[in-house]
Amino acid sequence: MITRRQAVMLAPAGVLGAGLLGVAAWSRLRTDPDGPVVPIGGPFSLLDGDGRTVTDRDFRGRLMLVYFGYTHCPDACPTALQGMSTALDGLGGKRQQVAPIFITVDPERDTPAVMKEYAANFGPEITALSGSTDAVKQAAQSYRVYYAKHPTTDGYDMDHSSFIYLIDRQGRFLANFSDQTPPEQIAAKLRGLV
């Protein structure tokens, strides 16, 4: 019989194990030639920092690095955006062939203007996108992004998956990286494609 104390100690291991199994299953769906292929990516129509409508088709002909997060994020989002920017630095003159895109999962606070100002901290070429709750939801669903509002004592935070998606020049999924992937590894993958 497991005591309450043992159950409390085992709970984080169970959550971690379930998370790892989920990632392994997700990866298998993408790479198992005999299994189903889950499409990742797809159409979106959002607003840039100047309030202009931007769609996925605006980036055809360029590779895309797409990240979903929010401006109040304490760690994963700044890490991912800095990693994307550093990876682009590793491309030299070919960096224009890659479109880094940051899409909010918190459109309630992340207006187009807020997104533009925040993304500028990580590099001028990052396209920061926001939009209506429904438009953000549709984009997140296309990329299989999990996000949910998490109440706190002084408001809320956003729980969200943290992947950088690499999309090819025709809008098809190629690979993904975590927010902890070394920028050099992302740059190496990009150099093989530009």
C-alpha cells in the first residue's frame, strides 16, 4: 500500500513519464512510415505589429521558424526567441531565406503593438503575430500547439507547449526543436536547407 507521502513524491515522476510518452508517441506519428502522419502546420491569418493581415502564404519561398508563446512568459519564450535569433546569426548572408515568426497564445494581453515591441528585443526580422481569440486558436490547432490559461494570485499565466517548428518553402513541416535546443544545432539544420 502506498502512503500519502509516497504518492506525493511519485506524482512528479508520473507526470514526467506521461509527458515523455506523449512526446515519444507524437514523434512516432511523424516518423513511423507505417503509422499515420499527423499534419503539423497549415494556414493562418493573423495581424502583425502594424495591424496588417499576415497569412502563412506571405512566407512562401522562404523557410519558416514558427514559435507559439506569449510576452509575459518568464523563461521558455525568451529562450526560444533568443535561440532563433542566434541561429539566424549563424547563417550570415543567407538569413533572409528564413522567416522567424512568433505567434501569441495570449491575444487578450498580446495586442499586435505589444507583440511588435516585445519581439524587437530579439531581432528586427522576427515577425510577431496576434489576432482574435478564434484566429489564434485556429493557428495553434494547425500546429498542434497546447495552451491554456493558468490562474495565479495576481492574474494568470499561460501554460503552453514549447516547440520551434521548421516549415519548408511550400509550407510543409520539416522538423521541430525545443526551446532548449542549442542555436548552433538549429543553424546547422538551416544551413543544410538554404
